[in-house]
Amino acid sequence: MIILAILAAVGTAGICYLGSLISGTILSNSIFSAFLWAGLFLLLKKTREEMKKTVDKKERRRKSLYAGAVAYLFALTLVFGYQLKANGLTECGFRGKGMILVRALCVAVACFPAAYALFALLAMIPAHLQESEKKKTDQKWNSKKVFFLCWLIIFVCFIPVFLAYYPAVMSYDFHRQSQEASFGPPYFNSHHPLAHTWLIWLFFEIGELLGSLEAGMACYSIFQMLLLSAVLAYACAMIYRLCKKKAAVVAVTAFFALFPYISILSVSVTKDVIFAALFLLFFLLLIERVHFAGQHNKNLLDLAILLEGCLMLLFRNNAIYAVAAFSVFFVLFTRGKERLRVLILCLLLLAGGKASMEGLQMCMGELGRGSNAEKYSVIMQQFARVGYYHGSQLDPETYELLDTYVSKEYWQNYNPPIADTVKIFVSADNFKTWEADMGSMWKAWASIGAKYPNEYLDAFLCLTNGYWFLDDVTWAENLGYGLEERKGALFTFNSTVSEVIPEGIAHESKFPWLETQLEEIVSNNCFYQWPILSNLFKPALYCWILVLCTVAYLFLKKRQDLMLALLPLAYLGTLLLGPVVIVRYMLPILIMTPVLMALLFCGEIEKTT
């Protein structure tokens, strides 16, 4: 009891510390801390009793280790996140970082009961699957009928949103791509995927035939709605095949059809939507291969994976890095003679994807080759943060070194949650210096980082905290928010006016009432005020579900599913090196989440031959 009382006090201290950052008051001086201690004491006592129910000491220790690791990781993100939110930086120096680790340990004690309960539930899944197998009846849904019915439902539910935002949501990078599309393929630039710009050009041409660009963009929206809804319906059918739960199919179909992020992005002219559909389709084909394909039908499936994968890589410049990283693990996780086959498949996929991108580039000409500056967004933010906070105190040598790569006039534009305010200028000017000698750049980066490690870490954390900190709001406000500017969680403003299209492509809502309601959510960020449900709108939730599912596969020793989860994890890794946290970047992981959760309840499946 004494040990539990001490642990409860430690956990209370951790929660009170977070409370002091949130509210600005020292909650440890409040009477409420006594109630917090009592509640935590009872939770820890209950957890200890649950632990004793696991007779096998080895299994009990295993659950505890997994729960402790997850609790500590989550606690660490809370400490980092709330320090950034309250102070704009984390505690400095070795002592400061040491205190962060200690405080995270205190918070982890408070999080441990919930984490242990999670792994206790996960440990029950194998027994649940065995029981379900015994009760299995012959009354099953036909998976093909599930696919077509879900496709119809999701597409029909997209139609009111299409009418609300008619002819399309033309924001994000559409301003630049529409100009390139207006001039034609010789003027495309690979800063944005050439395949997507070509698609916009194609629907511009269709619009010209139909008499207006508005009609062309309406056709684009319908095409994209059909594609996305079809892949989402395939995911619904896959979920049913994996876990045989009708309720799961109904719930996931409703989520895909009605969740505002998905329905609004289905009519948004941004590359991320088509890429998300193709990325999910690639993942589903991998599941087909791992869980359902027998030896005799793998040839056709591998060809489909190869062709679809090459097409997917054309719609996101960073996707090839995620696929390359995943391919390494795909080969390592494959056993026996199958490993050579998988190795050849991965090599062909990477070579085919790169060749496809280069082939398109050759068709458009070298003048249309985009800058590589996007890859160095984190480094630019780290340089800029050092200059922004320490520019006047830098020694002459460090100042000159920093100014070589991110000059003073650029670091003054430093904005912690978005790299574009610095990157756009470096890309247009100083980046020639970077490309001239990348070796010297890396030496400069290491040299400055050795003097200012805290600024380097904080620059990375500020740029990425929307992916890992559930209470972050910068991802929804990095360029402002509100009904007037239409720049909140999603950007829905019309960016079509340009020198090429001086009158713009008109946005004429056919369903103004629905548009008003949706704008309150995605532009005015009214979901902030929704208890519990607000978490569904946070990118960090879907990142955490991905991480927890991956840990769960490891805990349940689901080797094949662990390998599959490394694909979205690799993609998330590329996002952590990107210029900003934004919902459209997260769309592939968001729509993949139900499938990842369904894999947890997937038992032994009889493979087709």
C-alpha cells in the first residue's frame, strides 16, 4: 500500500505539472490534487489486482513492459507538447532535458493503468477469435455485394458536398497548377506531381469542349469522387473479409461517407486525394497478397501491385522514399524461397516508379524540373530558428555560416509550425548554394547544431507536433482560420484568379446551407468546442492509432500485419520531414485507420488457390 501511495503521489505530481502549464496555476497547491491522488491510488490498486489475475509471471511482465513503454512515450509527448504550447520552447540544457524525462516518468505513472488495460484487452483477442470461429455460421454477406453497396452509399453521400462546393474546392496548390495547365504540358513543373497537373489540364480540355472551365472542374470532382469512393468501398469489403463483423462494415461505411474531411477532400483539387486513394489501394493489394492469395494466383496479384504502385508513385514525390524503406522490411520479413520473389517485385516497383517519373519529366522537358528544397524543410527551420532567436548574439564565424544557407532576411520570417515562410525564399534564391556543395551544408548543419542543440530539437518539435501532440492546434491555424479567409483545418478558398485566368473559375454553391455548416467545421474550427468528438478531427489521433496498432501487432506476434504497418509508418516518417502538418497530407493514414484496426481481429484465413 505504501508503494502504491508513493506511486500515486508521483503520478499526481506529473499531472499537476501538466496542469500548471495548461492553466498557468500550480495545481499542486489546490485541494483538487488530493482528490486526484485518491483517484489515482484507487486506479493503481485496481491495476495491481488485474495484474495478479495473470498467473503466468512472464506474460504479466510482458504486458507491463509494453504498457509501460506506451505510457512513457505518450507522457513524453504530453510534456514536450504542453511546454511548447505554454512557453514556445522546451526546457533547455542537459538539466532541462533530464527534467523532461523525469516529468514524463511521473506522468507515465498516471497513464499506466489505462495502458495496461489496453494490453489486457489485446491479450484477450486470440481467445475471442477462437470463440468466434466456433460460433461461425453459414449466413455470410457476399463481399462483392458489400463492395458495390458501400461504393454506392459513399458516392451518393459525397454528392451533397459536391453540390455545396460546386464545381470543386480549388485551393492549396491549385493556383500554380492551374496556370501551368492553362499553358499546357510544356510548361508543367515537377514541384507538383506532373501526373496530377496533367490530369488538371485534361479536365481543362474537357471543360473547353463542354463550354466552361466550371464544367471541366465539375467533371474532375465527379471523377475523383468515383475513384475515392470505389477504393473506400474496397476497404469496407476488405474489413468484412478480415473480421466478419457486419457492425464494423456499417460503422466504417458511415465514417467514410459522412466524415467532413473525407467528403470535402473528395471534391478538392489537390494531389493528395488521388494519392491517398492509390496508397490505400496499394495497401489493400498487399493485404490480398499476405492474407488471401494462394501460391497459384500471386502472379496476377504481383503484376497488379507493380502497376498500381508505379501509378501511385506518380502522385506524390515523397512516396518513393516511403516505399523504398518499406521494401527493405518487406524483403526481411519474407521467409524461404518467397524472399527472392519479393525482392524482385520491390526492385521492379522502385525502378518502375522512378522510371515513370523520369519518363514524364523527359516528356515535359528539363526546364520544368522542380526544386529539391522541400526535402530540407526541417533543416531550414533549424537554421532559421537559430538565426531568429540568436542572430544578434552569434559569433562572426557562425553568423557567416548561417547566413550562407539561410540569410538574415529569410530567418526573420521564421514561423514555428510551417516551413514555407522560409523555404519559399531559400528555394528561389539561396538553395543554389545548398546544391553546389551538399557536403559543406551538412558540415555547417552539424557545426551550428552542436552549439544550439535545443533550438534544433525545438524547431523539429514545433514543426511536427500536430502529428504527435493531441492538444496541438497549430496545424489548424498555421495560416489563420475563420469563415472569411476559409483557411482552417481545411483550405476551401477559391484560388483560381490569375493572369492566365483573370476572371477565375467561379465557385457557385448549389447547396449553400450545407456549405455554411461544413465551413463552420473546417474553416472556423468549431470542432474545438466538441467534447470527445473533437479528437476525431486531430491528425495526431490517427498517427497514434497507427503507432498503437503497430505495437499491438508486435504484442500479439502478428508478424505479417506488423510488416504491413511499416508501409504507413514509413510514409509518416516522410511527413515528419515535411514543411507543415496539414490534414490533406494525413489523408492516406486517416482512411487507412479502420483497415489497420480490422487487422487486429483477423484470425487464420483460408487462402484461395
